[in-house]
Amino acid sequence: MRTFEYRLYPHTAQARLLLACLIESRHLYNAMLETVKAQYEQDGTLIQKSLSVRTHICTSCDLIADRDVNAAQNILFKAGSQPSGANVSQ
């Protein structure tokens, strides 16, 4: 397997945006981890999914969501933005 490494040289505004994105990603990950931990403490089960599973089906409300679209929507929501693409379903 071949890998590549890139070096970024962002200007000040870009660096600020990248840092904000990194901080928000950390908050989202920690919130998701807390949800999984709470579920495990409540009923002793974990939802195991491989990365090949591309849809999420909520066991509480039966919502079906594409994992990539859902992740993008969550990031946009946390950032206070609205999706600009026509392919994003609500």
C-alpha cells in the first residue's frame, strides 16, 4: 500500500479555520463517545459496525441515515452553517 504525506502552509485565516474544525471534531467525537458509554452503562450493549456499513438505523426512532451525509450534517450544524449542496437530504 502506498501512502502520501503532505505539508500544509495555511495563512492565518486558514489556520484559524483549520484549528476551529479540529476543535469541533474533538467535541463531536467526545459527545459521540459519551453516548456510546451511556448506552453501555444503561443496558450493557454496544452497537458494533464495520466501516463497510454505510447507513445507520437508529434503534430508538427507526431513522435511517447515510453515515457520511449524517456526519457532514452534524458538523455543519455544530458549525452553525447550512448545507449548500442539492444532494443533502433532511
